[in-house]
Amino acid sequence: MLVLPADCRGEIEAFVCKGYPYETCGVMLGCSEGTKNIVSSVRQLNNTNTERANDRFEMDSDEMFAVQEEARSLGEEVVGIWHSHPDHPAAPSQTDLDKAWPMWSYIIASVTKDGVAAMTSWRLADDEDKRFEEERVNDE
């Protein structure tokens, strides 16, 4: 399960709407309790994929390192990644699956010119097959 406070969800929605029609991306900071990821804050990172920015994202490694250091200084950790799918469903692509890490939550926001159409969260299944399972999202 992912615990995503309403203010963090609102920040992600604002980031993806502002970035439309390009994919936007970032990380979620917080803590893990067993199979529950609890988000305390979100950060936007630059999408460094300039060739296919409308349907791919790459996070800047220096920015990612800096955010991980910030999380450590706060006594937290990166608990997941968020990104947008402009004009596409909030379902993971094969590229999303290929880059996924165990135990992290992966929020995907489907965004159109009219705003966020859907927001889902995914996590790698706990079995030998590399596949995503949709996870429940609560705001508390």
C-alpha cells in the first residue's frame, strides 16, 4: 500500500499539468513500514530525455543523488518514483517495468490538456516473474 497525503498528491498533479505535453518525473520521500510506503514529500526532477520527452523520461543522476542525500539528512528514504503519461493511460509501459526496483512505489499520472485524468500506483510483484501489480493508495 502507498500512503500519499493529499498535499503530496496535489503537488504531483500540479507538476504533471505544468509539464504537459511532456513526461514529467520525480521522487517520493518518506519511510517504509513492511509493505507500506508512507510519503512525506515529493520532489520534481528534470526529464533529461530530450529526444522522446513526450513519451519517455530519464532522471538526472546528479539530481537523484542529491535527493537521496537530502532524504538521508532528513532521516528518510526514497520510497518511490512518480511520472506522467501525457495523453496515455495511467498504466505502466514495458520501459517502466524494465527500470523498476523492488519495494518502490511507482505512481503514474495520466494527464491531458484538460488536467489529470487518472493516477495509479504500481509495485513489482513479489514472485519470480518481473511484473507490476497495482497497489492501493490511501491519503492517510
